[in-house]
Amino acid sequence: MSELQKLQEEAVRLYRKCASIPSITKGTISVKNKTLTINSTWSQRNLELNNKRTFSRRFYYSLNDDSCFEDGKCFEEKFPRQIAAEQLCCESKSGQFQAVLRKIPADKNNKEETQNIEIWSSGGCLKCYTSDGVLDKHGKVNDDDTFGCFTWSPCERYLLYAAEKKLPKASSYFEVKKDEKTEDKVEKGNKFVFKEDWGEQLVGVHVTVLVVLDTEKDEVKVLDGIPDNISPGQAIWASDGNGVIFCGRDHEPYRLGLKYCHNRKSGIYYLSLDGKSCEMLSDGTESVSFPRLSPDGNKLIYVSRMLHGPHFCCKKILMYDWKTKTTRILVDEVDQPENGQSSIHYYFCSRNLE
């Protein structure tokens, strides 16, 4: 074996070793019965099949009476669980139900990729909703970090998520009519009309809507009352379950580049489920994201930054008080990081928010 071949084999070995190191992509934290549970999703290169493996790892931490970690009381599931087809997953607060958004690849039966929503209990799958069934009132369900959301209502009956708005079918001027029943639903001549989307890694995302799935009546409702000039996403339930809080991205001046350009205008909104009230809670002069409620539901925390300027810059954390209807800065921007720390700080504000 020549020296060049030895170097090539060594390079391949090192690359294979580095590629096998998994990286975390997302995670959720929940607390129940003095146990803190961390559900994490990981991604790992699969060089043999030239794709990525996706798997989950779950960690358990015991808490004492003061809700602090107990030394040595950490447990992890023995083996990771591969979740290649799962796009989103959420567990109800009681732990009784789990909802899964699953990708169904195209095959000889499916001409194109579709999605199902499954409802699971400890005994197995209770219900499965398909794109050509209950879910046909909207387009693809968003599973990205920019618009995606997937959360149970406080009563554990409804599931909230974001999806692409269903548009009328379009055809060319020269297409032969095939079905008289659907003629009135087809926009003739619009098949190749340009539709602006949100850019890199969000190609195909044009206008989003918020959807509520009733798991008892097996019905889907696309929420009304959202202004036409914004695309909603990152939605959560209000504490009473009578409304939702979401981040609305402005369509103007244009949609392009949202994934890596966080300097686009947006607002935090509260929408009642009946669609009669849609109120902006932020001041509308900045780019905001990631609304979260405090455990008592009285305070809303979200991240904010100035418009325009650098694509990535330091953000501040704001707190909106539901009772006083006022907003104050919880963590301000950091102009000069101390001790070499990053200028972007992440804080978990889960308690003692006064």
C-alpha cells in the first residue's frame, strides 16, 4: 500500500469518526411529580445510506421539595429511539396523550409526500388523521422552527398547529377539463403565476394559517380573524384555553430570506378562538419571536430585537403582564460581553417573574 493510499484511508477513517458524532436539534422540558424530563431530538450522519438518522433521547432528573436537582438522581433511557418519519411530537400536560406529526413518503400508492397526525396513549395509537381526510382543509403542516408549533390545549382535547393556507387549484389556459365537479374551484390561467415564499429552507411556505384539531369530534378548524398581511406561527395556547398567542410575520416589504434574516418586522398577537378579537401585544416596531407563558399564566415572555441592521444581533427579553397590560424589559441587550461570553444570552424564565 502506497503512502498516498494510507493517507486516504486515514482521512476516510477520521471523517467517518467525525460524521458519526450526533448533534442535538431540538428539545422540550416538562416537570411532573418531582421529576424533570428532558426530551431531546438528535441528528446523525449515515454515510452508508447517504442520509441522516434522527433519534430521540430522554433524560429524567429527580427534584427535591425546593424544586432543585438532587445529587446523583439522573436517569437516561437505555437506548435512543429512531424517529426518522416523525416531524413533530408533543405530549399533553398530564402525560396521558401524545400527538405525532408523521411524514408519509411517496410510493406507488402515494403520488407525493403526505402527512398524518396520530394520537397515542400508553396502550397504542388511538386515532390517525390523514391529508386526504380530516386534514384536507389546509396545506402542509409547518414543522420548521420559524412557523412550526404543535401543542395541546389545557383541557387536552384540542391540538394547535400551523399549516400552509389551502389555495384553489390552478390550471393553464390550455389544460383540458377533466372533472366538471371541480371546475368552479380551479383558477384558470394561474398555474404558473409566481407566489412569493419565505426563502431559503422555507421554500414553498407562502401564507400560513393556525389550525385547531378537535380530537373528540374529529374536526379541523382553520382559525379566522388573523390579518391578511401577516403569516402566523410559533403559536401557544392562552392559559384559559379560550385563545392563542402567536408570532405574526409581516408580508411587506417582502418575504424573502426569513430563515437567516431575523431583522424582519413581526408582532406578538392574541387571537380569540371565535376569531372576533385579534390584538397585538408587542409595540409593532421590532422583530419579535418565541412567545412563552409563565407557569401561572399571568406573564408572557418573548424575545425582541431592532428592525433592519445586522441579520443577527443581540436580542432582549421582554415581559408582558396580562393584568396591567404593560411591558417591561426583563433582560436588556448586551453591548459589551463580559469575560469573553457570547453577546447572545438565553435565559429560562420559569419562575419568580415579578
